[in-house]
Amino acid sequence: MTATVTQPKCEIKDISLASQGKQRIEWAGREMPVLRQIQERFAKEKPLDGIRLVACCHVTTETAHLAIALKNAGADALLIASNPLSTQDDVAASLVADHGIPVFAIKGEDNETYHRHVNIALDHKPNIIIDDGSDVTATLIQERQGQIGDIIGTTEETTTGIVRLQAMFNDGVLSFPAMNVNDADTKHFFDNRYGTGQSTLDGIIRATNVLLAGKTIVVVGYGWCGKGVAMRARGLGANVIVTEIDPTKAIEAVMDGFRVMPMEKAAPQGDLFVTVTGNKHVIRPEHFEVMKDGAMVCNSGHFDIEIDLKSLGEKATEVKDVRPFTQQYTMPSGKSVVVLGEGRLINLAAAEGHPSAVMDMSFANQALACEYLVTQKDQLEPGLHSIPVEVDKEIARLKLQAMGIEIDTLTPAQVEYINSWTMGT
């Protein structure tokens, strides 16, 4: 007999989409064995019992499994979207209807609605915040000072969010612990590189149906996300140019076999531009001016500020939708620039985000980071904290085990050798 789920207060597109969302959530779960094991343990141990928690995440099939795990752990959890175009409406409906989790997220919501949802999340009076870009945390510090005393800590998913948290700490306003989930090895090595690499090109292809082989693709930024995009683009036969501001990353891109040059030189050569920097206006009016007719630009960094769309819109004589998530800006010269996904995350605007197999590790980190905040709440100082190495390695071990892959272990003699300074050549 199926238990009745009480439908909580929510703001979603259509509750009738729940059956479709449930099926897709179940499909994603097939490739999330690590989080499934954590979810099963959480259901028995209830490590988050009584904890009020809000999660500001991309509302996808993979995020659904994190939300379910947190509820199983005993948390009073509420979910909002971290990006106006990243919500999968059927998933939101299923979380409400099938799991009784309050969700405030609608694909395509405007900025006013998004900020209202952030405040609804803070009205929940959270003890823990799971953030993706640090918008909830920043709003708490700027506008809800009276609630800071309720906070045990926050966890952060993205590079952009970590940069913001570090700036908050430097300014002396981050008065509670923040878990740096993004820098866990089992997160950024895999999610940022393999997840972003595949899902970004998936979004581009779904939005445009263009052949990438033979195209010149300019990857703006060579962090872990940029490495993934460049690697996958080359695998599809593209000619890849990398632009960078960091000399070490630029050398790495050269050694990886890519051409490296400033944006002013890359702009006239590119057929497709992908920004993955976490900074603002890395593609600007002077770059639009010299681009080829029909050049396409898109973003796979966190916020929609990497491409200066305001300046492009002011200069354009016409803006029209040519395909879903594809807008053509006609310039006074008669040339056009094509913008994908409104400059927001193309992998979530036009596709489904990262594959579940890679998010399995990222969300395992998130779940265990929440547990760590609770168990260590009296020991953790304000500021950024890394995921413990033993937790990171345990996630990797569980993933290998689920894949049926075995690795070597050290012999007693090897353990003695690496722990000794007396044995040399």
C-alpha cells in the first residue's frame, strides 16, 4: 500500500507533470549508486533530524535524488532554483507530489520571481544552506542579519560561489562555516571537466543542430570547466582556440595542444564562442564588432553576465528568435550574432545538465558536507572549509566499487617505505 504524501506549499509550473518527472527521476537514479548508498544510510541514522535546510540548486533529476536523501536524513528541506532557466518542471512537480518536498521553481521565471523565491527560502529560517552561486548566502548576510544566529553553515557547489564566499570572508561578513564542495577532488575533477564538457556541447547541439566538426570554437577560460569543453569540442572534430588571463593555465592549454591567444585576436576567427570564466563581460562590444557573420556565442559559466548582452541588444537593429533558445541579433553593418540560451547556462537552458553518473559524486559531497556541518558544528570556525580527504576518497571508492573496478593496495613494506625518511636510494 502506497503511503499518502501531503502536498506542501509550493510554486511550480504544473503538478500534473509529476508522473513524467517521477519516471525521469527513477531513470537518473540508475547511475547514482553512491548517493543511493548514502540515502539508505541516512534513512536509518537520521543525521539531519530536526535541521531546517534550504537548497538553491538546478532543479534537475539528479538534484531530486539529493533532495530525497536530505529528507530521508530527517531534514526539513525546501528547494528553490539557482538559475531561472535550469528548472525541469516535471521534476519539481514530482518532488512536491511524490515526496512532499516544498519546491519554488519554474523554468523561465523572471528575475523578480527568482529573488522572491530566495526570500521564501530564507523565510524557512534555515540552519543549513546548500548554495549554487551563493545568492541565498549573500542575501542572508545583506538583508537578513537577524537570522545569521540560526545558521550552522552553508555548502557551495560552484567556483563562482566559492569566489563570492572568499570575498565575504575577506570583508569580515562571513561569520559561519562554509563547506567548499566545489574543490573536492570527486567534484571538480569530474563534474566540472566531464560533466560540463559533455553537457555544454549537448546544449549547443540541441539548440542549433549544427555540425561542430570543422568549426573553430573559442573556449573562454581554461579552468576545469574550460578544459572539459575544449577536450570534448576537439573530440567532435572542432578546431579549438583558448583565451586566458592566467599564464599558467595558458601554458597548460598550449601543452594540451590548443591555440592560445587574446580575445581580440580570437574574435574574428571563431564560429562558436563558449564562456566558462565566472567573470563578467569577457565578450564585449569590441569583440562583437569583428566577429564573423552568424557567429554563435553561449555561456557555461554560472551567471548570465559573461557575455555583455545589454550592449549587444542596444546596438542591434533587430532581435528575433530563430529556434528555441536561439536568438539572432542583427547589427547595423548587416552582420548577425547568434546568442544561445539567453546567455545563461547553455547546458541547462537547452539540455538537461550534467549526466547523472557525474552528479552522483557531486551530490554525494553535498550530502556528506551537510552531515559534517552538523557533527562538527561546535569545532568549525567561520570561513571556508575543505571536504575532509577521507570523505573525498570514500566517495571515489564507492564509485569504483559500483563500476566493478578494483585497484591495488599498499603492501606492509610499501607503507613502511613511504612513511620513513631513513630509506633512500
